[in-house]
Amino acid sequence: MKPLIKKDSFFLKKFIQTLNQEMIPLEIVDINGNRYSTAQQEIKHKILIKDKKFFNALVCPDAFSLGEAYIKGYFDISGSIKELYEILCDKILTTDQRKSIFTFFSSLLVKAKEKEKENIEYHYNVPSEFYELFLGKTMGYTCGYYTGKTATMDDAQSEKMDIICRKLKLKKGEKLLDIGCGWGNFSVYAAKHYGVDITGITLSSEQKQYAERWIEKEGLSHKIKIKILNYRDLGVEMFDKISCVGMSEHVGRTNMQNFFKIVYNSLKKGGLFMQHTITTNIRRKKGYENSFLDKYMFPGGELMFEHDLLKMASSTGFELLNAENFRTHYIKTLNDWILRMEKQKEKLLKIVSENVYRIYHVFFIGSLISFKTKEISLFQNLFYKTDSDYSGTDLFVSPYARNETRIT
């Protein structure tokens, strides 16, 4: 067998030294079958090198270089990938990488609307059968709400949707706009249980087709219309209530002020707007990005601070009624997705490539860790389009009021 060339050997030894210093128990098996251990005790995790290109990831090992090497199949892991990733992220991996000059200049030249559609289709035009296997019957592709230890993932997604309906105080016959309607799960739930008339918009043709089949099956075609439409093109139609569940992460800081303005202008006076969105709790250094996230999972996406979202919404004219952080509920949600993906791996690989499976798998693991470490959170922000003629208190309610009767 050919020995490792000096360059490969140098970076592997350097990586092993780092693992030793951080006391991370790990066994590495190279392409020649040589074994390198970083601890004397029982080792639960092994890295099995399958391609010499893996050593390029060790030149400057971080979440991007190792994540990319994993999805390209340059190495495999025996043992719990989630557990190992969590140990490595905590000890030696960083998610910050410097933005390339190409990224900077391409962002100046690209047309925003065209790029948004391209970005959404990149992620959501994976066959719906793929998502069904790990999202379950509700097809909820964002944080659920777990009411107790025995709550299932489907229970949590249904509870989340009902919370949003109750916060929006939906009433039969009202017009609801669902921005980023996904596969139609929230639109179907709101129409079925609260009797509202819904316009759902998405940029994904795969999502539109799936949603329309679901709507027809439920006999709700007279209540729900799904459109391929960018939020910028909403026009003059007005709505009683507006929801945006897990979509505004794609809007980005540069466009967020305009997003709030368009939502505000599409909402009737005295109406309510629910923004359910992931936020960041850390400020990245100027000129840096999360390269894995931007390249593989959510190109064009950007997370913002909660206080910046509230400031922008307020400057548009919105008044904040309620803000809740569901961070720990997203940890449980992601854990359920990961377990389902691992359990259904054989079926998933009949629908997508090993490469695509690994992208989603490692992204969910990385996201779970980010929620655990409080790097990111999930906020539900309920905004009110202030009506100066309104003097009641029915919108300004607290779930903690001992004698409250006005919460639906």
C-alpha cells in the first residue's frame, strides 16, 4: 500500500494533535487502513477516510471545509454523526468564513427578484416525497410547539399552527394572506378549522402543485388559492390578516424594511400580521459568512437580530403586540427530523442522491447545535396595524391574566 504523501501526513498529524489537545476521543482510519487514535479509552466515533481530497479539508478545518468534505463523500463516520458534530463544533470548529470577492461583486450585479426565485427553487423543488418522509403528515417545515413530553412531531406542528390562528384571532370569512405558504399546510389548517379565505404565495412550483393537490383532496378549493408570486408583486388587494411562517429568513436585511412596508400596505386598518422567523443572537465579523449555509442550504438567506426586526416593523407603522421565543421547541423539532431521516435513509436515497441526503442531514444537525448554544432563536412576532379609532382592549391581551376570557 502507498504511504500518505508528506503534505497529507502533515495536515492529518496536525489535526490529530488538535484533537488530542482538546481531549476529543476519536479514531481516524485512512485510505490505506492505517489507524490513528486520540485516546486510550473506548472510542465511540470513527472517521473513515474514503478519498484523498479529504486532506484538503484539514488545511484549515472548520464547519464549512469538513461539512463539504462529508457531503461530497470524502469520508464517512461510524457512531452518532450528531454527537460527534456537536463535540467538534463545541471544541474546534467555527462557522465563520471570510466572504469571497466573487460573492461580493455577484451580489451587486444580480437582480433581486430573479435571484430569490432561483434560491427558493434550489431548496424547495426537491421532490415533495423526500420531505414527506421526515416532515410527517403536517408537512410543517419549521418549528413545532411541544405541549408535553409525550407530544409527537405531528402534534407539535398542529399545535404551532393553532397557536398562530389564535394569535391572529382568525374568524370565519376573513381574508388571510399566507406569505411563503410552503406545501399549503398552514393554509389548509386555517381554512379547515377557522373558516378563513386564503391566498397563499410561494416561489416554488413543486410546492404549488403539492398544495393544490392537498387543497383539492380536502375539498377546500373554494377557500384557498395558491399563487406563484413574489411578495413584491402583491398589488393593491387588502387582507384582514397576514401570516409569514418560516419565510422571512429568505428576505435578508437589505430588503426587510421594504418587506414590512409591503405587508403593512397589504393589511387592512386594524389588521394583524404574524411573523414566525429564525433570528440570530451573534454578530458576525464584517466580511464573514456561514459558507456552508449560504452555499448548500439557504443561498441568499440571512438571519437578523430580533431587536432589528422589531425596529424595522415599528418604523413602518406596526405596533408589536406579542413576541415569543420558541428556541427550545426548535431543538426538539430538529431532533425529530434527524431521527426520521436516519430511520428512513434507505427510502430517502431512492428519491435523492447521497449528496443531497447528506446536505440536509448535516444541516439539520448543525442547526440543532446552533439552537442549543443559543446562537439562533425562533421568534413569533405579532404585529398590529394600529387603528387610531380603536379604543378597545381585546387585542392587547395577556395569556397570564388570571381572569382573561378574550383569548380564543
